[in-house]
Amino acid sequence: MMRGIWDRETVALMLIAALMPVALAWLWFGGAEAGARLLFTLAISGVWHLIFMLLRAQRPSFSVVIFAFSIAMFSPENLTLFQMVLGISFGIVMAELVFGGWGRNVLNPGTITLAFLGFSFPAAPWPEILLPVAWAAIPTAFLGVVLGLMPSRVILSTVAVLALGWILGAGVEPVLIAAMLVLVVLVSDPVTSASTHLGGLLYGLAYGGLVILFSNYWLEAAPMQLCISAALLTTLAAPLFDETAISVWLAQRKRRHG
């Protein structure tokens, strides 16, 4: 990381600040139940951070707050305490801590945890987010882009695809709320999203395209479920998008310089 104040924890704190509009709106409408879910998720993930700190002499990261918020907000409802502990532990250990912590992970731990919970306990209902919470995604995306935390090309390309689908009558209206929230909280993660310009465009196009595809052909899935699945597949393909962008750049450079 760069020297000075621009270390990993500064980025994590700024990302928490950018997510505040969505977080506060969700807590406001969710009330005590939402607050309890957040505290529970934060406690379990904090314990794992503490364990790895003692084992590796590696300090915990503020990124645990981002992880806890995404799980508390998007995870299936009516799960037992054991099921939640199992899912949280699997996601934060296998997708983040074993790689050395946030900033070194390949996949977003929130996306992995939510996919694990959805696949393991398919009978659990997925949450339905209220429209006012979705509106809070706009200032969150604005803050993320202005602060240089969320790639604007990913957000703009996703919005363009979803808007085109809405104009063409592709039936994306029921999933727009979930799609936009998953976009700003999970898909636009600066660590695991595509890092090249062309790769970022392909990354956003892929996420938006998968949301439209699933909304038309995965009819039994809840909006949050199909958006999480789209986010998982898109994140898995992020290295491929970056590799494609690098290959295109090399081909252009070879054509210009021989």
C-alpha cells in the first residue's frame, strides 16, 4: 500500500462512510431487528478477526463492518443462530482471512457468504428491501465514485444495461431495487471488481446482463437471490475481464509499434 494516510484501513473507513446513506436508511426502516442482526453479524465476524490476529499477529480491519452490514442486510431470513454462524464463518474465513485479510482477497466475502447461505438453506425466504432504502443507493454510489472507491465504469455500465432492459420491456422492474443495492454494496467492491477500464465496463455489463437474464428465466427465484447469484458469477469472471482488456491493449500496442 502507499505510504502516509492512504493505507488499507483508510480506504476501508472511507468505504464505510460512502455506504452510510444505505446503512442508515436500512437501519431506520428495519428498526431494532435490523440493528440486532448487524450487531450479531459484527460480533461473529469480529471473533474470527480476533482469532486470525492472534494466530498471525495481523491486526483486525475496519472492513469487518462492511462485511457485517452486507450480511445483515441481504442474508435470508428466519435462519437459526447456528445456520447464521456457519455461513458467516465460512464466508469470512474462506473468502477473506485465509488470503491475508481485506485487500488481498480474490472474492468478496459478503457475496460468498450470501451465496453459501442461499445454496445451503434454500427454503429460507430472502428479504424484500423497501424502496426508500434503494433510493439511498444513489448518494452512496455518488460518494463512492467521488472518493475514488467505487469504479464509475462498473456503475455506469450496469445502470446502462438495466435502463436499456427497462426501456425494452425486459421485465426488470421487480428486481431493480435489489439489483441497485447489490451493485453498490457488493459488485462495486474496489478489491474484487475488475481493475482495468475495459474490464470494468465488461464487468458491469455482465452483472446487468445476468440480472436481466435471471429475472426472465429464473422465475421462482426471489429478486435478492438472483441478484446475489449474478454478483457471484460476475465476480468469478472479473479476472477474465481484466485478462481480456490486457490482451486487447497488447494487440493494439503490437499493431501500432510492430
